[in-house]
Amino acid sequence: MKCEVCGTEAEPGAAFCDNCGAVLTARKADGARDAADPPEALDAPVARFDPHPPGGVAPAPRTTAQLASPAQLATLPGTPLVLGDGEKIWRTYRVVRLRRPELGEGLLFVTDARVVFYARARGRGTQRPSALVQQTRLDSVTGVSAYVTHRISLGWFVLAVITGLFVVGSILTLAIPLVIFWGLLFAGTVWMLVQGAAKKGSVGVQIQGSSSDQSSLSFGQFGEQRGYFGTIVHSLISPVLGLLGVYTAFDVLLGFPGQDAEKVVSEIGALVFDMQSRGSLAAGRWGVPTDG
């Protein structure tokens, strides 16, 4: 029997060629194989790896999936919070703010998977910006409480009245230095009222979850956790911090009603109920575009 590769005569019964090492195949005259012959696949040429393929260097094999960078992932509008895969936003509420929204604002998002509250406060000078996040799963919501009030701070109003009376008294006595002094104080208290450093109202939302007896998400007076002494201290220093523009995300929790505060009070209960009971079938009622 001869080797089909190099033509060397091999000994009868040998499985491999002594010269080149190729597999020896014994064939009968009609082309049939013996039962002990190697399978047909052994006759096929073995493909060899070419380290220098024509047309350039072969690409390296990919062993791991390509992950999207944070910049490529969809986020909740105006926040760095990443949306889940396929998560759809149903409502966005600008629910609470500081004296001016650009100083700090709280947004409430309702998606088809969760309820998210995001608060941020702008840094000033050496103060760095701050942010706060609360969230709970939509299907775990068991109750909702919400309120909004609009009022003028009684303390600042009384102070404005008192300084105004001193201005009038100084004018009647023709005490020009006192008129200037009390006039400046009166102008300052009025400015505080107009600019909103004095509290003009409040908003609060509390969403209970089934996992515990405590609220899963809360802000406003519902979210205040300072205790009695901490509340007094905060009420004393907050006007000073307001004048200096020093705020944190925790101050946003006790801020003024945002432009959508009333909508939260009127809609949030029905929205959560519809989403829990009807799911995507309620999308048309709430103006949410559906796929397809």
C-alpha cells in the first residue's frame, strides 16, 4: 500500500505513513471501505490557520460583548439617571423648586416601571452642585398622598409691617437718619417677600410601597426628617442661606411649589391606578404614544 500524499510504500496494516505521517487509507477495487478503515472525514484536507491572510491582518476575535458607554444610554430628561431597557416615560412633573428654578429644582417622573424623584441644586463659589434621588417600583405602590399650598410667610410679613410703621414714625418726627435706616430695612423685607426667600407655599408628595410601612418616596413636609430641634435651626438659618445662595439638594425637598405641583395633586393617583390596572392599554388616555 502506498501513501497517497508522498507515495512512499507503507507496510501492510500500517495506519500512518512512516515518511510524512499522513493517514493511510486502504481502498478496495470498487472504492468501498473496510469497517476498520478511518472515516471519510479523515480524507478531507485539514484547513490551516494563515497568520497573514491576503488583503491585510485578520481581525482579533471578539470574546466579550461591546458595552454602551454612559453617554450612549438614554436618560430621564434633565437628569443623569439612566433609563432601563425599553422603559417609557409617561409623565414628567416640575414639582418643587428653590426661589428660582435655576438655583435648584425637583422633578417627579412616572414611567411604565417606576416612580422617580430627582432633586438638584446648583453650586455657587466653592460649593459643588448636589443631587438627590428617590425611586420606587410602580407595581409596589400601594398609596399616594399629595398636597400644595400657597401663602406668604407670616414672619416676614409681620417684619415688613413693623419696619413700615417705623418708617412712618420717623417721617412724622422728621428724623432723616432714622427714615433712611428704617427705610432700608423696610425695602429689604419687601424685597425678600417679592423674591421668594420667604416661604410662599409648600408642596409634598408621599408614595407608600408594599415592601414596608414607611414611605418609599417622599418630599416636602412629608420628607422632612430634621426633628424638632433641626427644624428650628433650619428655619433660622435658611433666610441667611437664601441671601447667600447656598443651597443643597435637601433644601429642594422643602422648596416652593413648581409649575406642575397642582397637576401632581390632581393626576398622580389616577395615573398610578390606570398604569397598575390597565398597563399599556391606558397609554392612549394619558397621551402616551404606543409602539406600532
